[in-house]
Amino acid sequence: MKKLLLVLTLGISFLSTAQQLTLKKGVIMERIAINDTIPEDFALFLPSNFDVSKVWPVIFVYDMQGRGDKVLRMFVEAAEKNSYILAASNNVNDSLSLTQNILISKRMFNTVFSMLRIHKERIYTAGFDAGARVASLMPTFVNQINGVISCGSTIGNKEVLSSKNPFHFIGVVGDKDFNYPEMVKMEKLFNLMKFPNQTLVFDGGHKWPSAQMLSYAMEILDLEAMAKNRIPRDSVFIFETYRRNLNDANSLISEHKQLEAYQKLNEIMEVYKPLIKVDSLKDSKKALRRNPSYKSQNRSRNSIMLKESFIKDEYDYSLEEDIYTYNYNNLGWWNYQMDVLKKYKESPNRMQKQMGARLEGYLNALIADNIDIVNLNSPSDEEALNFLWMLKTITSPDDFTYYLKVISLNAKVEDYGTALYYLEELLKRGYSNVDELYALENTALFRITPEFNELVAKYLKKARYEIIQE
């Protein structure tokens, strides 16, 4: 069915310059200018039922590479269903300071507030990973923000939290995401500080949640707005979502996930207690707590979390030592660790399987962070980078980028033996981009050697340079 695009024309005044702007409903508008004098813009989405005469909730979504239209696509389906305006800056970037990003954000906020009727008590931020961390910091610096949807990351800096400036925090995270344990810990801190909060968990790793999960997060914000009389109460909406969530809890019980079912009931009580009577759920929670499966699962989770914490500490210590000493001899130990993680990931025990996936994600993130730290220095420590890139070929063996970096660096210092080893490992993995390989930086002399071309001919059938037998 062909989608009908509705067009809305508004006369908008930016600072002293009046300009006519055409806005489309139901689609992402990729570049809306801040004004004529500032070279900044943002992506904007208006739901199809947008009405200029009404006030609307807005979610400012963060992508720290300034890809506003791309990040809005993750939210569009949920925003359309729940009638939210979306906006995302094309200029925020993780290469800028926090102060610069805040100033860019404020200019975007002011532009949106001047051109659209925004509900003053329904202003939210959201993001994934680095974007989520910045989104979670915005309420500290912009007091109009009422809540945050943080996907795949906890708050950027818990030190800035203040009970005098609470906001609604909704964390959305996969049970195989390496940030999952920290999200669980933060839930306890938010409760202690009297911040309204929920942690929504889905089956998956460090990735964007589904549109359905994002839609549920928006529903929670709607329900909170009703509870605080910011918008009229919709009894049909309240009872329909309540029944659906109870069905989800019952499904978890039928799947023998008593621990998750208990957490789901807690979540339902938190969200709906200000709106309807939920006393009956107390009995359901008591019954679950007495259930032997719940007790067993709770003990298992506590044990897994403790073990995971110890392993992460070991990774932290070992990697720091190895980088400092350029300990190439320890690459074998790291290879062994990946075999251990593989066994965890293939375990019939569901919680062990989740732990294995989280630890693998954590290790890769830890290495990536250390690469960034080394690159911050000028000049960067090439020996440390070489070790970290080699380690990345172990922990993320299907990412060809790091093999190429190792080959380039070792060809540069004429360590052709190491370069050949990683070239063969790369080709064994199925790499086939001949043009990229023959254009690789620092390899002009290396790629005309017989050994280089013999390997290329062996795995890719034909080398670019003729092999001359002496």
C-alpha cells in the first residue's frame, strides 16, 4: 500500500531571519538548518498524525558520528506508533568535547522548541552505546529533560547524578551484552537515589533493541506522564498494556524462566502502581520466590555474576601488563582464553552461555578502548599497537582490518616473516580483496617478493606479479 506523504508548511522565525520551511509528516527529513548564520543542522521526524495545534512529546536521539537520519531510522517505527517527534543532530561527534556537544545540542533544542509545539514536561533523550552515554548526561546540563532511553549502555558518569534533579531512566540491554552486569548494578543505584527507572532486557548482545522494545519504552514514558497528570489518563491504553505485560510474565513462567518472570512482575508493579491496583501481583511474586526453580536460578545468576567479575578483572590486569611489556609471548594465553569462552558460549547452561558472549564482547571492547588510548598519544606507540592488533586477530578473527594493519606495520619495519604469517592467516579466513591488498600502505617492497605472491597465488589463484624461480 503506497504511503501517503502529508506536507505541512510553517512560517518559522529563526533569530532575526524569517524563512519558510516545508515539513513532511511520516518521513525523516535529513537536514533542517539551525539558522542562516550557524552551519549546523539536524534530522527531524514528525508522526503521520502530527497536528500543529497540539503539544507533542519529543525524543532527541544521539549518534556520536553525527548520523542523524541513520539513528532516527531505529526509532521511527516506535515513534510513529506512539506519536512522538524525533530529532537528531548531524553535528555532535565523539571527537568533540562534552561542552561542544552540549552547546550543539542546546542550539538544536532551541530550534525545535521555536518551530514546533513541544510539551514542556515531555522532553526526552535517547541513544545507543556512546550516544546513550551522552544522552544520559544531558539531563544534568539541560534541566528541561524529563527522561532518557539508554540502549546498550549505562549512564555516562554516575558522579553527576543528583537526587535534586531526578529524571526517568529506561535502560534497554541484551542479556548477552557486556554492559548487562553494569546496567543491573545501576538499577540498584537509581532505586537508592529515588530515580524512576526500569531495565528492559531482551535476548541478544550489544546491538540496537527491536522496534517493539523501543515502543515499550515509549509506552512507559506515556504511562508515567499519565500518572503525573501531564497528559489525560487513557484507561483503555492502561489496561491493554497492563494485560499484555502480564501475558509476557506468564509466558516467562511457562518457559521456566522464573527469575525473569519475577523481574517482569517487579517492573509491572513499578509502572502501573500509580495508575491501577496491583496488589494481586504481590501474591504472585511471593509464590515465585518460594518456587525451587526461582531459588536455583537466583543462586546461579549470583554465582555467574561473581565469576564474570573476577574474569573481567583478570583481563584488565593481564592486558595492561602485556601492553606495557609488549608481551607477544602471552598471545598464546589469550588464544586459550578464547577457547574457554567458546566452551562457555556452547554450554547447555543458559546463563553460562550468556556469560561467555558477554565476556567476549567485553574483551573486544577493552582492546578497542586501549587502541584508542594508544592512538591519543603523538607519536603513537607502534609496538603497543602491533600487539593490540595481533590480539584483535585472536579475539575477533573475522575482522580483516587488524590483519591488514599488522601486515602493513611489519612490512614497514621489514619484518617480512611476521607479515607473511598474518598474510596467510588473512587469506585462510577468506579475504579476497586483491586491489586493497596490493595497495596496502608500507608494502611496496613486500608485495613484490616471491613469498608474498606465492601466497596470493595459492589462495586467490593469481598473483599480480610474476613469480620467478631461481
